[in-house]
Amino acid sequence: MHPSVKVLAHKPLISFIGKRVWPATAGPSHPHPAAPPEWQKSFFEKAVPHSSSRAPQDHAVFVEFWDAPARFSKPSSRYLEQAEIDAILSGGASLR
């Protein structure tokens, strides 16, 4: 122990800036600065106005994958043969 060393208070190497506040609305649309000049000129002609309301959807939305119809599942990828299971469990060592 060195009695001549002054003990300083610990100062963390990182500092937190506090809670982040996200803007309620999106900023104005603008072309990317690195975009080609011809794209920058035609940006506002092609830009779609941003709206916060969504249009009603004409198709069903599924929250869980098992609620989706059977046509969206791939039975061949769901069911494994015993040889495939053994290969997976052995890390591929049973293939040789």
C-alpha cells in the first residue's frame, strides 16, 4: 500500500444522456445527399406524402403463425425423418 497516493472518487468511463424523446411527427421528406442529381431533381415528383393513418386492409392479418391457413405452412420442412434427426443431434458425425 502506498500512503502517499491520493484516493480519488471513481468516475465511470461512460455517461448517460438521459431519456430520449422521439418526435411525434416525421420530419420533411428530402432526397439523400449522395443520390444522383437526376434522382434529387425528380424526388418531390415521385415522393408519396406520409400519413399517420393506415388504410384499411382487405386481407386477414394473423398475430400467431398457427392462426394462418394451412397453405402457408410447408409440411416437408416441418417433419424430419429419423436419419435427419440423428444427423442433427450428432453434429453431422453420423453422416460418415
